[in-house]
Amino acid sequence: MNTADPIRNCLILDDSPPVRRVAGFIIGDLGFAITEAASDETALGLCRNTMPDVVLLDGDLPENGAISFITALRSAPGGAKPVIVVCIAERDMRQITEAGAAGANSYLLKPFDAETIRAKFTKLGLAA
């Protein structure tokens, strides 16, 4: 990202504060402004105020679940905009397929590190 590019926003939705913190640090280093949410309801409220460019979403989200969040986000005004990356604990093809059918763009395996996130964001055209 060059200095003329506007700062892009990433919403990290995960019920784990350490995961949000680590992911925020890594993605922030890629030039994104970070917003964090611990619940889907909070995240949807944040999206209504400012639609993010990217959502890093916990695939095992409690409460209503990741698929419900993706569906709600995609049906919201401007909800087609964000790139949604679902973080999953294991390569569960059913979970990956369901997330993709609901509107997720990609997935990332947990645990992740800076190199993994950078590679995924580069592949998605979000980072150089």
C-alpha cells in the first residue's frame, strides 16, 4: 500500500481477546485500521456505522454463529463490500463450504502467524 492509498479498515470478530489482539497487531502492520468485536451483535452494529473493507471472522463464533453473521452482513446495506476471511481451527470442508456459500471470500487456519496472514491478504489482493 503506498502513502496515497486511503487507510483500509479491518474488523476482527472473535470472542477471544488474545486472538483479537494478535490478529490486530499483525493486520495493523499491513496498514489497516483495526476495529475489534467480541460478539456478532456488536460487530453488526459497528458495520452499520462504518462498513469495513475486511472482516476476519472466528469460524467458531458463539451466540448466533459465523454463518449467521455472514448472512446478516451480506444482506445489510453495503454488506457486499467487505472481504470476509473465516478463521477455522481445522480444515473442515463442511465448515469451509458453508461459509463460502453464505458469502465468505476465504478461510484461514488457526493458529495463524504474521506470515500466514500476510500471505492470505496478499493472495486476496489486500496487501503487497
